Amino acid sequence: MKPRKIAIQGIEGSNHHKVASEYFGQGIELVECMSFTGLVDSLLEGKAEKGVMAIENSIAGSIIPNYNLVCDNGLHIIGEHYLNVHHHLMALPGQRLEDIRVVRSHPMALLQCGDYLKEKPQMTVVEDADTAEPARKIAREQLKGVGAIAPALAAELFGLEILASEIQTINNNATRFIIVKTVNKEWPRDAINKASMRFLTDHKRGSLATVLNVMSDCNLNLTKIQSLPVIDTPWKYSFFVDVTFEAYAQFEKAKSLLAIMTEDFRVLGEYKNARI
């Protein structure tokens, strides 16, 4: 049986790799993509069956462009996974903390380790496309004086030494990842208790409040709402929402009402709530 091809943003050793392994198990083949756009392309071109995409972080907030990537490319959210994020500063074996003059990592990781880096003014911070990529580069090119902020998995895979552990500013740091596919996965109705939707409202006073009241009346619990501007219509906004519910019939009723009340209503995914 061939391993399932799973697209991730980044390379092996990254948090996306860790999520793919935890969600799908070990029988997978990674399709490494250095951008989220590249990840989507790998799905549309059939190079990967499913993709793992970070969508929001408990510290840094939403990864806003990914909402449009999912919607504009007709992807379906078939699942989600939460990962507690741990950042470590690593370098070649034998290097000391005072030897490190350059630190490289993904901008999100650097942001989440801001307090630690402020205390190390001798270290020049350089943004990279991934967390694990600079770790691999340090190992391949035997770069001295260079450190990477990455998951512990990267140090293990590339033979680096962790010089400082758990350097994230806030220890309770979690990222939500969505599992995406080009076609919808048919979950049994009794297994579905969460959904992601996107819609537009008009400029009438109270239009959004009316929509939210419908969700409440149908016993939906709003767990996320994100507004994004509609690019070709100035001052008009689309809303991306996540809801949970106890019975699929509750969501089905809300769905039929929202399709009438809103513009360009789309269900982006129906799946299992990973927080239960």
C-alpha cells in the first residue's frame, strides 16, 4: 500500500511535519512546500492528497491570507489539529550560546520568542521561510555562529544541539492547523460537530447581528469570527466563522437560513471538533 502524500508548509522537522505525523500517523510521504501558496498548488496539481495548513496561533492571531487561499481555491476543510508549540535555539554541536551571532527562523517563531531575543542584542535576527529549513542548512553547510529557532524534532533529525530550551514568550502557546483537501470528505452526520463557513453581509444596520442571532437561535456556538475585505469591492467585508454544535440538524437548519440571509454563502468544511 502506497503511503499517503501529505503537503506541508516547510520541511521535515517543522511543526507542520509534527502535525502531519500526529494526525495521519507514520505511514505518510511528505510533500514539502516552502509557501502556503505552493501547498495549495500541490493539491490542485494532484501532487498531494491532503494538506496541513496553520490557520491561527493563540499568541500571534490568525494567518489571514490562508483564509482566502482556502476559499478562493475551492478547498475543503476535513479536519483540524491543535499543537502546543515549543521553540528551541539550536546550533552545531560544540557551539556555545555566546558564539551565536545570527538567529534564523520563520517570522511567526521569531515573534513568539520576542522577549528572549530582546535579551540577546548580540544576535542578529534573520527571517526564513520555515523553522526547520535554517536548522537543516546549519547542519548541511556546517555554519558556525548561526543558530536556528525550531522544534526539537529538527535538532534530532539534523544532528544539532539545543542551546536554549522553551524560549517562547508565553508557555501556553498553541497553533490550530486545518486539514484540507480538494474534494469534501463525507463524515457520517453523527460524527460532525464543527463547521467553517464564509459569507458576505450588506451594509444595512444590524445585518451581521441578525446573522449571529440566527446562529444562536439554532444553538450554534460561535468559536471564531474573522473579517476580511473583499478585494474588488471597497469597504465590503467577508466573514469567516467557525461554529460547533451538538446535533447536525441544528447546523443544517442554520445553513439553510444563512444561505438566504447572506451573500455568497459557502460551507468550507464540516468535520470533527478537535478540542473535545
